[in-house]
Amino acid sequence: MDRRNFLRLSTISPLLFSTVGQLVQAGIPYSAEKETASEFSKRLKPVGRILETEGYYVWGTSPIVGPDGKVHVFYSRWKADKGMGGWINRSEIAHAVANTPDSAFELVSTVLAPRGEGFWDGTTCHNPHIKFVDGRYCLFYMGNSNGKTDTKRIGLATADSLYGPWKRPDKPLLEAGKTGAWDDHCTTNPAFLEHSSGKYWLYYKSWNTHEYENYTDPKIRGNRKYGLAISNALEGPYKRYKGNPILDYSSRGNNIQAEDGHVWYEGGKYKMLMRDMGIFNHQYGLYVESKNGINWGEPKVAYYNTDHYFSQPPAPKHLSKYGRFERPQLLFQNGRPTHLFVASQGGKYMTSSPFVFQINPVSAPLKGRS
């Protein structure tokens, strides 16, 4: 069957096309038995792209409702002439605001930019994660000092207002592990929880330097895992959980892994969204649950690739991550998640921008494609 006829038949079953087509293109055998859709995935309604900015790549977007009732987002961006790889050595974190999640966002300002030589976040500021904790706004983020992955560290900037001024840390919130440890390369992709015990939980991604430098997978160096660090105080010190890593898919073979963890507590369960890196494919999002925030169940599909929700032009050569969503973050309103913010390559300027989904309440599941 040629592609044109396949696309015509796909209108009968968009999900079939989404799953089979993307897996086959990726060279991964399709197996319906492997794929389990989460209830979360069935509640998603695509809204559309936001913050498409000429001359910029726009990436991970973390939303929060402000005291003004408006939706504030903190997001990564860098100049388009640096290409997609500019995130590692040129990214800054900006602030934008909108009346509602599905209305136009307007830039307020750049809030965190690389500080230059001598600072732990001297060459990039990336992966923002905004929280309101203990009466302050807390902006967790990743910085580095040499424009490379081995100095990636998690930091915490704080402010009394979403409009700043932001107090930036002199040192990272969490350093890399000891030489030889699973997490000796970096700390990145922060996800934060105020635990019911009164302690502060920080989830983080890392990997091992030896595996990274002596990689066997030509496309993905090293194997990303998730750890947990716990503190009695918001600004630390954070101590690693002895049972780390708490998420490790390396035993499944084929360098299977996951990243971009976003954690929350709802309905008596801890829940996490991640980017799939081989469990189903490299196009989907993952959804996992836990009773205690440490031991996690089997992954299910959190959301599908972009073709499942909307059509795009063919992938341009300069966008190698085209067709998938990354960096999931949730907007909470009145105590429940109402919107999912993700990042995706493409869009009006063929760079990248955030994409928003509405999350239907549990009592009113959506019908149709998702």
C-alpha cells in the first residue's frame, strides 16, 4: 500500500494511523499488546500552539495561576540562529501572561538569563518549573557553566511576586552524585512536591558519565534515570533517597529510558508524566502512578504523537525531534489539573513552541480521537 492510500484509509481510524505510522517510520515493530492508554490520555482535548515567536525556539513551559486570576507561564527560549541545540548553551527563561490558558500570551520579561563566566548558571538557564511554596514563588530550573551537559545543575530562584525581583542562588540546589554513581554526570529536569510529611521532595534526572562517554547507542548517549532528593527546608540541603534511582528502565534492554518527569499528587495517588524513550516508541508521553511517590507502576500512554491530534507539513531537515511532544507541565485550577502544556518542534516559524491541551474532568470523559 502506498503512502497516499494509507493516509486516505487513516481517516477511518486516526489512532491506528497515529500508532502504526509513527512506529513504522521509526523502525519500531508495532504491537497493540504493548500499548495501554491511560485514563489521563482519554481526557485530553487539543487547544493549539502558543507563544510562537519569530526568531526564537520556545521550549518547556511551566504554568501557574497568579493572584490576579491570570495564567502566568515561565518558559525557555533561545535565538533561532543557534538551532535546536541552543538550549544547552544559549537558553534564557522568560515570563508571559494571558487571561486564560487558551487566549494569547503576552511577553512580560526575561527573568533568568545566563550570568557568564564564574557562575554555575553562566551559559544557560533552562527547564523552568514554577511553584508557590511557603508564601513565595519558587522557580526551579537547570543551569550550566560550560555550555555542556556535565555541568547541568538544578537551582532555585525565589520571589514574593510573579513579576519579581527574583533572588538567584549562588550555588546549585543539588549537585551531581559522587564519581561512579548512576547520577555523577548532572542534575536536571526538576520536579517538586510538598510532601504530606512536611518535607520537600525534589525529583531529578541524571545519568552516569562513563556510560555517556562510552555509549553504545549512536542516537542516545547514556541511560537517563530519575532520582529523589528530600529536605527539611525548601532551600536545602537536599539528601538523596537511599533507594535511588526510583525510575530505571535500563533493565528492559535496547537503552530504553524516559525523561522530562512532572510529578503531582491527586486522588490519593502520586502521578507522573514523562517523555517516552523506547518503552512504546520515541513519540509518546508516559503516565505512571505510585502509592508512595517512590515505587512506580507500569507505564501507560499519557498522550500520543502530534499526528494523532493535528496535521503538520513534512518534517524539515533541521528539526530532528519533529512530531513529538516534550517537557509536560500541568496547570492547576481549584485544586485539579485543567491543562497540559508541552513543547513541540514545528509551528509557524518552523522552530518550536508550546502546545496546550485541555484536560476534561474525570466525570466527563471525552469522546473521539483521544
